[in-house]
Amino acid sequence: MMQPVGGMDRIAHALYLAVQPSVKLNEPVTAIRREGQGVRVEHRGGSTSADYAVVTLPANLLERIANDFSPAKKAALKGINYLKSAKVAFEAPRFWEEDGVYGGLAWTDRLNENVIYPSEGFHSPRGVIIGAYVAGWTHQDTPDAFVKLPLAEQIRISAGSIEALHPGKSRLLEHAVAVNWGQVPFSEGVGALWAGGPGGHARRTGAYLELLKPEGPIVFAGEHLSYQGLWQEGSALSAHEALKLVRAMAAEKPVKAAA
């Protein structure tokens, strides 16, 4: 009920399996161009032409991709701030369960911000404990400060917070993994910060409203065009709205008479 078996990426993988024959991997987009009444997407290995395109690239990447968008669209794509979140995790015997902890979070006043305990696999021999989920929960400047540190220092701070919460147990932490989303290719961040911080729901104007409008046969979608920002749910809601626009435009398109 609460989480997909195997992790959140199982949702994206299930969608991929449904459309796998049409997916082209390892062909990054290099340009998006209008082509007559349609659109041409240029990418490594060639180009793809279509009547319509739903562009789900994050705004921070789309801004840098060659295009012939209107001045209003180009202006709307500029300067959208993206959250540079980070996580650090360890594998370990489930020592936290010996302290009566089954799931949930522990908040800290350190740069790692929190410790998250697994909410599955109770009483298994080992588990994965998250020693940092840095997203500006405690202070908006924390993500930038944390990701500027070397990964070894990020791991040290995270292990130190676990040690403070469970004295003597940090020695059991193994196989540390650190991910800084701002450094991940093809995303360079977790999501757009329209209101200056995660969870902001202030009414959006300007660039947000402009990007909701089609650019001829091109429509835009993604978590950045949803009030459920930073979440897969927002991406899905935005995609449904984008497809409604495509369907409406296709219904209005005049049908050519047969020769």
C-alpha cells in the first residue's frame, strides 16, 4: 500500500516495459525543431519526426538544448532553480531494531538533516539505513552546503549522526553509497523550486503559466509543471494534462482530402 516492492524505480520500469519497443536508449537529445506543421527531435544517431512532441526534459536541461522556441518560451526556461538534493546510505545489521526503531525518521541539527530507517524487512539479518536525505528540510541553504563537501566527508557526517543516535553502532556500517542529484547527468537536480523550497505551493505565474502553453505542436510536461513537484505523482499528473492538450489539438487539425 505504501511503497512498490523493490523500490520506487519499479514504477518507471513498469512504464518502460509497456512501451519498450518504441524507446531509444543512449541517444541524448541535441535539438528540438519545428518542421512544417510538425516537430523534429534531433538526437545522437539521427533524428525523429512526428506530428506532436511531449517534451518531459527538466527545464534546467531544456534551456541548454538547441531549439527554435518563441522568445516567451526561451525566457520562461531561464533561471529555474533546481533542488540539488543528496542521500547517503549504509548497509548494516539491523541494530536500530534492537533499540525499538521500526521505520520512521530521526531529525538532526547537522548537515545530513536526518536519518531514515527502513519500513520493510523487519527482523531480517541486514538492512539499508539512510544516513542523510538532504533537501532543505531544516534550512534552505543546507543542500548547497552539503553537496559542496567531498563525498568522504558527507559519509563521515552521516555516520556520525547515526553514532550519536545509536552509540557504538556506527562501526557496523558498511558499503556506503552517496548520491548528489545535482551531479547526475540528464537531471542535474531533483526538481524545480518554484516557491524557493520543497513543498512550496504559492500561486505560480509568469514562467510556470507560459510553459503550460503548447509551442505549436510541442507540449511540455514533468514534475516541474505540477503542484506535486519533486514527486513521481506530479510527473504523471502533468503527463496526463499534456496528452489532453495533444488530443485537443489533433481533434482540431483539418483532415486532408484523399487525392
